[in-house]
Amino acid sequence: MKAKFLPALLLIVVAGCSNPEYVLEKVDNPLFKPNVEFMGNEDLNHPGFQVLKEKYQLDTIFRGETDEFKRILMLRHWIRSVVSIDDHGDPYPGGGYVEGILDEALEGQGFHCGHFMKVQNGIMNAYGYVSRTLGAGPGVMDGPDGHHGINEIWLNDYQKWFLSDAKYDHHFEKDGIPLSALEIRDEYLKNGAADITLVRGPDRIPKQINPETGSSWERSAQTYTWIEYHTHNDMFTVWPEHETLLSMYEDDYFLNHTWIWDGKPHWAYDKPEFMRRVSNRDAIEWTPNTIYSEIRLEGHMARIRLFSETPNLKEYQLRIGPSGEWEAVKDSLDMELSGERHEFHFRTMNLAGVSGPAHRIVIVKKEEGGEEAITALFKEGITLIPYPQEVSFQEGDFVPGDELRIVLDRDATDQVKFTARELARTLETEWAIKAEITEQESPGAIRLTHDGVSEKITSLPEKTALQGYEMLVNKDQLTIRAMGDAGLFYGTQTLLQILKAGEAGSYIPGMRITDWPDIPQRACHYDTKHHQDKREYVEGFIRDLARYKINMLVWEWEDKFLYPSHPEIGAPGAFTMEEMQEITHYAKKYHVQLVPLVQGLGHVSYILKWPQHSHLREIEASNWEFCPLKEGSYDLLWDLWKDAIEATPGSEYIHIGSDETYELGLCELCQQKSEEIGKSGLYHQFIKQAGAPLQALGRTVMAWERPMGWAHSDSPARGKEPLEGLVLMEDYKYESDDFTYAREASEAGYEIFTYDPNPGIEPLFLPYFYKLRGEGENEHEAENSLQRSHKEVSRAAVSGYFDGMINTSWDDSGLHNQVWMMSFINSAEWSWSGANPSAEEFSNKFFLNYYGDRSSDMKELFLLLNKAAYFYYKSFERRVWHYGDIGKTHLPDLPRGDNLEYDEFWNREYAEKIDESRKQIKHMERAMEIIRANQSAGIRNSYDLEIFSSIVQLVNHSCNTYLTLSELERSIKEAHNQRFRNHEAALGSLEKAVQIIESNLREREKVYSELVSIWERTRLPKGMSTDDKEFFHRQDRARHFAFRRADMSYLICDEEELGLEEYRERLLDYIEYYSSLYFQKEAEPVAGI
């Protein structure tokens, strides 16, 4: 199911001046569909709802569960556990009342589907979950033709209805999204329900066969071929006076078939006064609890009116920004505007305390010339990345239809033929357009040709010209012309991004594009030092980079390659020579050059941790760095580099790393040499001696060095020049505005790559929109990573001084590679076209481009995760690895002695963390709202949402651990307070403290295991061993966050090291002591108590 979204504002009026100071920012909100068909909602003030909750103790069913969908499933499961099935018991006792049915069921009476439907309707409404009753049947003459009573329940988190069958405790899902009755019907009529899954119980266990009936999931789905909705949604409140009136969806299938029930047409055909035919599907799928708004901007005032279709509405609520507190407001309100940006969140709240999905309104101060800053393509709703150099619109849209031809030159190369096949494959999978590849000219075709390329492209430098292309789009044909095969490939990637969905099908607006890269070599650094992605993921990653015109992957293997010359260095499961050669060939087809990065001087713990190589260390105590004056260092490294060259056939470069040489010049020999030629001189002596043989093998050598860095370091080179032809790729801060040093190095014959500034080493997520620098009182918000990247790379791109660009993705903190995708694509944007668009436009269009136009609030989600990562990073002792003395988290004091003495300090000492945790949990609730809404919408790259969800749960666990320790101390305090009042109560509080700890430990295990399961869907198990080889784990002097542990437990080791398990055991010992002291005779003292 694809959830739908509308712009936030259905009516916007700007009054008071012709050039308003404030404007509305485009926001995607849950789609509002009014209720124009259904009548009479349940009245939640009816006393019967409270009777149900109290009489059957329904609150105990889901106590502690906060997820709305899980609560609903737990309630449904309870119904099935209490009510047994009896389809032949007519007449049934209970009078059709929910209370009567449940009372009889508890005495052993069974019931049929209609009773389950009534009970589920009553219980769901008792908790404020909007539920409706309906009937369904397969309706086949001389075949299955029964009738089934079920419910649909509105899910606020998913912003949709789902079909809930209480009789069988099951429902249907597609890609993890619960389906409505009409959606099940769609899937059955499409392909016999082949793409959907029947799931049962609160744990949503997939079932091929209904265990109650023996029917297949296909037969169960067939039940929803015909559906009748009860027009009046008040069965519980008015029973037995409920009016029978049916609403049926009238589409082509309804009009051309007849619903058969018990061998004859449905009774309502003969009684049309009871059947309301509804041709507007939106009327069936109306949206409870959602909001639409009208806004009138008058100077510094926003006048806002709110509307919704919320049964039993109690109030509207407002939150200022994504993290403010919710407070009740009226449906009409005036908001004063004073700052640069105002973000208002509204939601409904019903009488049962159930809130609807958030509705956002964002009002920003209009920038001078702001409208002119929007690019022509973005104005037309086209989110092409990277932006082309030249584009103009013209008359005549290209409409491909369901089938078309891709026309190639008769002498098309194999590479162009591959490009055509990829284009055809993607058109079919993403747009359902079938394409035939041919050499015959054809009207309405896509033509890929090397002929007729204009001088605008051919006059460019060769490396650039071969990547340039021209595209002409009109109603008759779409033509892509290019000098090189790469240019044709990049033209097709542009084509796939500018296709638009129209009411009559897909189309491309008439336009002309002339395009080429500002920087000819655009590299992403792929660092797998602390994880290994599976081959399938690597190949998908390469395709994603190619889509955004990245043409180089600098892959830092460390031990993720099985070096034939030294197989001990490769980790268990490392890529073999054959696999890496195949991946290299695969990348080349997508015009991505795979460059091996095998670290040389520094960063070599993966080599020097091995005892047989430890004699090559610069200093014995550290496995971080080679000594550059030991010949054995070069012999070993040349072996590894030759393996790397063999593994990447056809690649032009090899990267030998060699940065962060913290220990350079510390051994006795090197100390003397560095005093003579400087540390930079010693560094370049290594690079020259290491690199010259690699150049002789035909590779251009890359290293982490800065333009003219050898002359501008703390210890400049004396009498030593860098290796001729060295490619310089490092970050540096001493450059002038006119790139003095880059030009000087370029004129000296060195290739220069601009370095996209490293986003940071924060764990879990990147500081895309929020960056902190400094410590303690000096901590402050700084320029975020997107701002820095845009400023540096776009400036370098338009300068014309750089041969390449590299974006680095350091694996120090162990982020999932998908978290880096926005960074990679951001670099692709500015390195191809530095002049356009604006940084703000990129961050807006990225989410629509990468996640699709069904996505919503993804920018807000990134900001929430961005800030959550800082909370996580600062919790417990996570930063000690990098920052040293940051304090320590202690556990609450254990009780001692027969008077249950303890030191009450924890809640006072950690009050700030407790408060931060509570606030962060609210932020994470909002994050999960966004995640669920986008999962329901069926966005692209939806695996990211699972990763983000795992991050949310991990952050929540950190918060909950602080709150657990707070509650733990309060429970011990309560035990202390009861010591001289009631021993039983004191003991009960101590036992509650144990339960608090155990609940946290269970949560930790659940959160961790689910995170590992999600992340390792695309990875090999971290630190894995095989039957043939055991992983050899040794930390290095950089103490990387992700390598604190060999496995994924580096993410939870701080919680593990709190010692809650030991604390629990000591508390149990005390409980045993206390119990024996006051509830048994001759108690023995417990050691240490």
C-alpha cells in the first residue's frame, strides 16, 4: 500500500502587502480525506466502554506497551484467546451485546465471526481506536460464497485503515505494511494475492495456511473480493437499534460481476434502499484524526484555522518545533511571527487520549532574491542530481507510453549496449515501460548516439568531454548525444531522474540539456576497516553512486581482502582475488573505477598486530605505524600492493594512504633522520621509495598529502621533494581564497583532488544539519557538514584548478554505510556542477530524489537522528575513548544492614541526564512517527528506515537506562521508607527493584539483537570467525569507537560495563538476607552487607 500525502496547506492567503515578509515553506503532511459517506460514530462517553475496560481488566493486556499497532494486536489476540469459535450455535446467547458475548464466552460458549466483529469494535473504540464493522465474501457461483464479519481499524502511525480479523487473530501485510480490505482485494484481483502475507497474532507470524480453517492465504484473501461497509459506525453505542445500511465500492469489477452469497445474489440487490453504491474510493478511505489547515499571512501574523474528521474530538494540540511540549489550542488561532523560521506542529486528541498524526506548518522569513535562487528544474518539480550545466525548456513533452524503442548506432560499443540494457531494465522496473533495443530509427524512441555532438562538448578537455552529453527532448523523440560511452551513460542517468508521473502516464517535459562535469574525477572513499558489506550490497552501492555520476570508488580494504601473498592478514570471509576482480569489472560497466586503498605508513594495525610482522613497527608498543627506514616494511607492503593491483585490473590508480603518522620519527633511527630532513622529508622519503615501483607497474600513486603540504607542515621537508606524479588528496586549512597552493602544486605536475571536509566521527548518524564543537562551557553549534561541503567543494569545482574530488567516509565510529549516502550524493552534486543549485535547494530535493515523492518529513527525521546521535555519544562513558576524562556514571547505592540503609544520591547527581532522557524519548517518538508514515507510504530505499528505526531504539534504550537507574533508586528508597512500617512492603519494593533491572536487561538484548539483525542483512557478522580461521582482534592506538569490541556490541558495551547484572545479583543476595532476617528465625548475616 502506498500512503498518499498532500501539501500542508489547502488554502493559503497572503494579505497586507504585495511583497510579504513571510512565506510558507513547502511541507508534506498526511493526506486529509473528508468523511462524506459514513454516519454515526461510537460515543466514547457511553458508560459501557468503561465497563468493558474495568470488568475484563483490559488495561493489563498491554501494560507497558507504547506502540499503538502492537497494543491493537494484543487486544485482538486477547479477544481470540477468550472467545472460542462456533459457527453453528444459532441461536446464540448474549443478545448481541459485547458484554453479554464476553460473559458467555468466559463460560465456554463459542461464537461466529459477527460476534468477534462486534467485540473487536467495542474494545477498540473503548481505547479510542477508530474502528468500523464490515462484511466480506468471495462471492463465487458454484464455488466459495460464504460471508465473513470483520473490522477495519484506523492506524494513526501508519495513517491508514487496516483489516483486522479477530476470529482468526490475523491480518494481511505487504512489505511489512498492514493492508485494508480494499487493498487485499486489489492484490487478490491482480495476481491471486501472490505479493502479500497473512500474519497472525501480536508477533505478526507469517502463515501460509489458516490453522483454524486449513485455508491457504490465497483463499483467505479471496474473501475480500466483495466488501460491504456498515454505513453507520455506532453498533456498540446504539445496539440493538443499529440501522442496517451498506456502503459498497462500485468499480468496474462490481459493475461486471455479481456477489453470490449462499448460492444466490446478495440480498441487497433486491433491496436497493439498503445498498449505497460508492464510486469514489476516497469516500471509503476517509482519514480520521488527520488535519488540514487554512493559513492567512498578514504582516507579522499568521492566522491559522484547523479542520479534521476526528470522532470524539477532545481538542487540538500545538507543539512549537519538533521537540516542544504539546498544549491544547482552539481550532482558530493567531501566531505572531518574529524570527527567521517558525515551525508549528498540530495534532488532534480524542476523548480516550489517542492522538492523530502530526500536521506541520512552516513559515519562514522571505530572503532577498529568494525566488530567483530556485533552479528552473526544481520549479518544475524535477529533482535531478547533479544539476546540469545548461538547461532550457521548450514545447512538446516526450511521452514514452507503455512500450518504446531504444535506438543505437550500428557500431555501438559493448559498453553502450550495456548502457541501453540498463536503461531498459530500469524503465521496466521503476516505470513499467517495456523497451526494445534496436538499430532501426523509430518515431517516439530514445536515441543514444555518438553522432552530431556539438562543439560545446567536443572543445572541452578530453577527460571532461568524454563524460559530457547533450539531451534534446520533444514530443517526437528523446535524443542523447555524447563523444564518449560515459557521456551516453550519464545522459541515461539524467533521463531516469527527469521522468515525471502524470495523470495519463509518465512523461518528460520538453527541454534541452547540455552537460559536463566541473571536476572530471569524482571519488567516494569507501572505508570498510571495521565492517564488511556483502557483495550484493557492494554492487548495489556502486549502482547508486553511478546514478549520481560518481566515477571513482576508493575502497579502503584493510583486512577485508584476502591477500594471496599474506593470507593471514585477510579477515575471515574477506573478499578473494577472484571476487574483487569481478567487482572491479562490474564497477567498470557503470563507469566507476575501483581504486584500492591499502594503507602504507600509518593506519596499519591490521598488519602489524600480527606477531610475525611486529618487528617492522616504528615503536614496539604500538601496532599503528611502520618504520620507514626498515627495508622489510617495503617488502611486505609491496607484496600487498601487488596483490591489490592484480585484484583491480584496468584501474589507473592505487592509493597507499599513509596518513595520521603519529609516531613518525620516534624510533632512534627515524629520530636522527627526521632531525636531518624534517618529518615531512621522512614521510616523502617513504612515499617516494614505496611509490616508484608501483608507478613502474603502471599505476598512478595516490596518498593522503596536501598541496604543498611538505612545505607547510610543523616539520617541513628539507632536501626532499615528493614523488613525481603523486596525486595529492588530503584536507588542509592554509589555502588562500584564490587557491594559491593548489595552483602551485598543479603547476609542479601533481594531480590535485579537492577534499570534501570530513563530516565527523560521531557514532550512529552524521551531523548533516546540526554540528557541535568544543567541550563543556565552550561547546557551541558550528557549521554543519552539508554547509561545509557546499562551501568547499562548490568553490573548488568552479575554480577549474582541481583534477578530482574525494568524499571520505571514515569507518572509525562504525556507522552503517547507508547513513553516508546523503554525504556521497551531496559531493556528487557540487563536484559535477559547482554553480547550482543552492545548498538549501539540494537538501530539499535530495529527500524527494532519493526517497521519492511519497516521502515526507525526512529532513526533520535526519535532524532528530543527528541530535539523537549526540545524546547517545554523550551518554555513559562512550566518549572516553576519544576525549579522556569525561566523568563516570555510577549505579545507585545498594541497601545495607538490617535497617536497609543506603545513600540517596543518584537522582540528585544525574538530574540533568534524567531530564535530557525524558526529552529525548519524546524526540524519538516523533522520529518513529515519521518512520512509520514513510514505511506506510512505500518510499524508495526503505531499508534506510529500518536502519533509522534501529538507531531510534538504541537511543531510546540509552534514555531508558538512565530512567531505569532513577526508578531503581526510588524503589530502594521506598523500601527504606517501609523498613519501620511494613516488612512485606519493604520486601516488595526490593523485589520491584529487581524487576526494574531485569526489564532493562531484556530491553537491551531485544534492541541489540534487532539492530544486529537489521544491519547484518547487508553485512557479514562483525568480527566473525570461520571453521578455517579465527578473527584476530587487537585494538590500535587510535582506539576507534567501532573497534572497542570485535563484534557489534561496541554499540552497547557502555551499558554492559555499568554492571547491572552484578548489581542485580548483589541485590538478590540482600533480599535473601532481609527476608531470612524478618521472615525466618536465626538469620545468618550476608557477607559484605
